[in-house]
Amino acid sequence: MERIQWACPAPMGLPLFDIQHLELHERLRRLLTTLESDPNGALSEYRFIQLSELTAEHFQAEEDYLQAVGYPDLAVHRWDHLKILERFRSDLARWRAPGAPPLSDLVAAFAQAVQTHLEKADRGFALWLESRSFPGIGGGRAGLRRLAP
């Protein structure tokens, strides 16, 4: 299996999102470990679905916050979220079909899409917030449903 790389995201200065980004990174790390011993098995599939659910929750928290602060590029940001999640659903359905690519290929594509989103779109809204002196949104795990390890 080709090693999937996903750098731990740099802090944005918004504690809730920083914590969520770290949680997403940790879930991907667990999935990658599972893929090494169970490349196309049920546990790998479960962890991939779990990662996508946590990602969807994170995206919703971002959208809610961006709407509350009047972020002007919210529609574009929301569209990016939608494209990432739709690709996940499409890839998972394709993986379940005969002759599908290995699950690690789908995980790599999903991880790359999320990584790119974190580095570009999320960084963009963080800079916009900073330029307008918006405060952070507090710490803790508020808004994140805890999923089984």
C-alpha cells in the first residue's frame, strides 16, 4: 500500500476548529494503521465512514460559524464541502462494486481533498476573520459528536 501523507494541520487561531482538525488528523492516522493490517476489511470501511462522518460534522460547524459572522465566500466554501462529501459517497459506492480499486486509493483521494481544503479554504476564512478582528469561538469539543475509537 502506498503511504498516504496528511500533514497535521497548522493552528488557525480558532480553538474549536483547531481541535476538530486535530481530531480529523487522529482519525485518519487510525484509519491508515488499520488499512495496513486490514486493507479492504470491515474495520477499515468502518473507520473510513467514521472519518467522513466526523468531517461532515466539522464542515457543518464551519458553515454555521461562517454564516453567523457573515463570511462573504460562504457559498463557495459550502460548495467545496459538498464536493468533498459527494466524492466520498460516490467513491464508497464504487468501492463496494466488483472490480473496485483498493480502499486505500479512496482514502488517499479523500485525505488529499480534505488536506487541500484545510490549507486553502479554511486558511482563507481564518485570514478574513483575522483581518476583521473577529474573536475565536472558544475551546473544547463543543459541536463535535464523540465517535467510538
